[in-house]
Amino acid sequence: MDQVEVLLIGGRAGVGKTTVAWEVSARLRAARVAHAVIDGDFMGAVHPAPPDDAHRAGITARNLAAVWGNYAELGYRRLVYTNTVSVLDEATPLFRRALGEDARFLRVLLTATDETAEQRLTGRELGSELAHEVRGSARKARLLDERAPADVLRVATDGRTVIAIAAELVAATGWGVDGAASNGG
């Protein structure tokens, strides 16, 4: 397999991107499908942003290219990547620069109601950022709903298990995982 294939998982804070990505990885490991997982939130986690890098896109692209370069050198061609806005069209150039012009993408937008997201964030945010995260999550949900392209697969997470959501995403990738490698859902 020479072509890079990427499962981009986007969505508001509290929707379950990271948790779902790790369950996707567990399913792929069980089926012995080689892959890497990158949480995009860590690719630009610097303060302050570098000069002339207002939205941290430059440092994110550099870090993603460096990390992916290490994986690619070892032969990996499949990537599970999570980040809030990774599914938007404006993110595509960043991924093409970092992963190669011929990379193939499956973009998935996880969705959840305000109530579900706030409940999850309340359980997760133990420091001083809860109110900020809840407000930002609602704002990003509106932005993603308005700007996510029509070809983005939208997957609701409300009232569903992580196992069921991950099974849906893995099936959508076509990465050769069948139901035999799963634990139901």
C-alpha cells in the first residue's frame, strides 16, 4: 500500500473525538490493520503562537509533517487524526503539505447536542477551563454545522456507545475490518 489514507475525526469539544479515535485504533489493532493515531490538539499546543502564525496552522503543519514523517519512514500509510476543525475544507492544504498531495481522506464530523457536550465536558474538565470549554464547544458546533462540506460523514454520538460509533467509522474507512473483530455495539 503506497497511498496515504487518513480518517479525519472532527467535532466540537465534548463530542468524543479522542475517545472514539482510541476505540477505532483498538478495532484496527484487533484486526491487525497497521495505522497511527495523532491527536491534532497537541500538534499546535504552544503559547504564545509563533510570530505570523495567528491560528497555529504553521506550527501544526510542521509538527504533523515531522511526526507523520517518522511514521511513514517506518512504513505506516494509515492515519487516524482528531481535531475539532480537521474536517473543514480550509484544513485540507495543511494535511496535503504534511502528508502528501495524493493522500486520501475520509472526513467524519461527530455531533452532539449542547446538553450532551456540556455533560461530557463537566466530567472531563477538572480545572479552571470548564466555562470556557462549554462556550467554545457551542460556538464550534455552530461553525462546523455551517461550514462542513456535504461530503463529510456526520455521525451523531448522543445516546450511543463508543463501540458502536467506532464500528461505524471503521466500516466507513474500508480498511478491511469486518464485524468479526468487534465486540458488538
